[in-house]
Amino acid sequence: MATTSTPQPDSSSNLSITVESNPSDSRLSELGIQSWPKWGCPPGKYMLKFEAEETCYLVKGKVKVYPKGSSEYVEFGAGDLVTIPQGLSCTWDVSVSIDKHYKFASSSSSSSP
């Protein structure tokens, strides 16, 4: 009897978090960060799923983000500009209270299938 293995798709393998450390004031100004809404949370663990791509700038805080099903993590904190991909399920392990500006990418209805 022959055994065949079917690769299991890992939907999180191509969902990577991008961290830009200490972007310049001109870059922050160009993005309009100060006009973005703010969000914060105390230390703790939070399970999150990103339904849209989020770009955020941490004013203060520190967090390790563990993508679902992975023991690897991405760490970022105050002064970092971070892009989190749409569809990412993850756990945020917040060690220092977070205060951030954030913006979700608007979904375009004109995109082709």
C-alpha cells in the first residue's frame, strides 16, 4: 500500500509583520500619524485577529507578537512603525502598557479577483 502525503497549506506562513524602527519625523509627518486614532492597553496577553492590514506607530510600550501556531515572535515597542498583515491571528504578550496610533488599510472594491 502506497502512502502519499498532501502538504497542508499554512496560511500564516506568508503573513509577516514589518517593523520600521525609529522612522524619521518627516516619514511620520508624511503618513499623518498624529491624525490617526489612538489605542492603548495594559500589560497582559491578548488574542487578536486582524481582519484588515493595520499600520501602527507605538508612542510607548513593548510587546511580543506570537503568530498563531508558532513559537517564534516579533518584538516591537515605543518608536516603532509596524505593519500587521490582513488575516493574521496572533497573541500579543504586552510587557509594558501600549499607547499607539493606528490606521487600517481601506479595502478597495475595485480590486480584481
